[in-house]
Amino acid sequence: MESVGAEAFVLNACRSYEQGMALVEAGSVGGVVTLSDVINSGAVRVGKTMVRLLNRGFPLRAALSIARDRSIVGNQYIVVGDGNVDIAQTESGVAVLCAIETGDEETDEFELSVQSYVSGDGGMGGFFKPQLEESEQYRLASGEHGPFTLTRDQLRTTLALENIPLKIDGQFTWSRSVDADEL
């Protein structure tokens, strides 16, 4: 193979390491490959999660890190080439994964933490302002932020801002599929 037009790729097939390395050697910046055989249902779950995260502005390495937890075959995937490459920009300028702890049903408050990831656009040293607090304080766009305490109304507003990946009490989902009144 002399050259390729794909900057980034996901090869979601069994034993795709050699093909992925050939793509990188032919000019692709980076991609995700498998090291061994993968069960189809697990590969579909990892692949769908990867695609959605990449479409939300996550770089390859971060998207794979999150998608790995979605299936028992997740540990068969690795990044080849540059894992910091991204293929889309986020609406908010920084890719985030939020974790919500529902806590006691007696209270109407929730603990929310934000894990932010460096994007190709912002790069190292980038910053963002979480839309979770009244403060005008900006934060570095790489790492964990919070926890923030939100009321149900604040949580509802936050979930409606954009469709972001969430972990609710450890379970992965997307904000558009969550009804704050059912938490």
C-alpha cells in the first residue's frame, strides 16, 4: 500500500493489528485495531460506542478507554499511531464524560463529576468552564473536575445542553436517554 486517504480509522474485525499498522505506515495518523478474535456482539458494542464518542469529539485513545468498559472483549483493542487524533469537534469545545451519583432518594440533590479530555483543537493547556456552577472559574481541559452538587432542576438543565456520555451509578449511557425525574 503506497498511501491512504484516511486520517483515522477503527478496524473492528478479528486480528486487525497488521492491517492497522499498514494503514499507519501508509500515512494514516492513527486508529484502533484488535489483537485477537472478538465476539461479534462485543465488537458491535465497542464499535458503536467508539463511533459515537469519536463523533462527539473524543480523541481515539480516550474513546477507546471509555468503550473498553462496555464489553468483555474491550481489552482486545489497542490504538496504533497517534491516539490523540480526533475526527470531529465537540459542541462545547472539550470532550467530557460525566459521572452522576444518585445517592439517597430522600434528597433532591445529585453528585456530578466531569472527566475532560484534551482534544486536537484545544491541545495541552486548553481550558473550559463547566456549565454546572455560578463561578466564572475556568479549568484545565484534562482531568477530573468536581464533584459538583446539583439539584434535580440543575441536572435536568445540564443534561439538556448537549448529548454527552454519562455514567450513572457506574452504568454507561447518553444524556439524551436520561430523564432526570426518573433518577
